[in-house]
Amino acid sequence: MCSLSVAFLASGKSFDTDKFVTKDGGELVITFIKHASLQLTFNGHYIQIDPVSEYADYTAFPKADIILITHEHGDHLDPKAISALEKQETILITNEASSKILGKGTVMKNGDKLAPTNYLTIESVPAYNTTPGREKYHPRHRDNGYILTLGETRIYIAGDTEDIPEMKDLKDIDIAFLPVNQPYTMTVPQAAHAAEMFSPKVLYPYHYSNTNIEELKEALKDTAIDVRIRQMQ
């Protein structure tokens, strides 16, 4: 699975992107917006992950074919950004709490699987805190992580979570995004442990705030995991 770094321009602002050839020969482009906000482009289809207008002017982005919301916190759910990206055919997928706030959206719960289009399959997986005292941030069974299959390439978007035991059940992950900012998500050692549980081919830390993210790359240097650090602050 090869890749190439390019750039994405929106409203005069440049965002880093990586371009991949998927297993079926398709084109996948990942645009790194900020924090937990990502854009995936697959063969001309646009998928937005947790868009937040504080991080980008979404009126300058292409209209989304799919919008995925992991949970209802303000750094993941933003009605203004969703409105800017929606067109009549946009498919909005959320956890239950986000759907109630928005008054719309297809709800996925942990364990659900959905094929909303002929080019995308989505699996909803758990995302929650386990450290005593942190459970209040992301309680079990409420929030979603997502596994997206595009062109036979599997992409894991973890959402806000710690290194939960369910990660051992993740299979054949090609590209993964893991959050690394305590106390809300993972410490560097937790993120390293999480990655070692399912061994993605490529790992992007995201949602890392002021974490010294180079420490994660160092922690995984003796593994086969390709840790790639992109600007998400």
C-alpha cells in the first residue's frame, strides 16, 4: 500500500494530505484538518469525520457524500459544519446522542455494520474510557469508533477512547487513527499498547493536543507499524 504526500487547499488554507492506492487499485486521499477532524476522498467521493467549523471553513470544502460523527462533544459534533457540508444526498451517520441533538442522522450502535453506498462499508466499534475517574468523559456503550472499508482497504477511526480490550478483536487494519491526549483519551504508553493489540500497517496519532507525539513513534520503533505524524494541532 503505497502513499504520496500532497496538499489540499480550502479558502486559501493548506492542509496536509496523504494519498494511497487502495487494495483494489482505487485512490484514497486523507486530509488532516485538525484535532479529530479528517476528510477522506475515495475515487471522487467525500467522507467527513467529525467536522468542526472552529478548525476549518467548511463552506470552502466540497459537499460531503458521507458525514460520520463519533460522539456529541463539541470538538466532534458541530451542527454548523454539518450544515455547510450537507447536500440533499448526504448520508449522516452518528451515535444515538448526536442524532438526538441534531434531530436527524442514521444511528449506529457498537457492533452495527452498514453499507450505505456501494463503495463503503462501516462497522461501529466501542470507544470509551477505562481509567478510574475518567469514565465520565466517554462512558461505555455511548460513543462510536468506526472501521471504514474503502476499496478493500480498512481504516480504523478510533474516536475518543483508551486502550480498551475490544481492540484485540480488530482485524486486518491497514490505516488507524488513535487519540493521544490524557485525561480524555490515551497516554503515550496506552496508545502504544493499543497499536500493538491490532498492529495496523500505518498509524496516525490524532486528537493529540499538547502531547509530545514523537514519544509514540519512539515507543513503536521496534514494531512493523509505520507511525506517521501529521499536523493535527
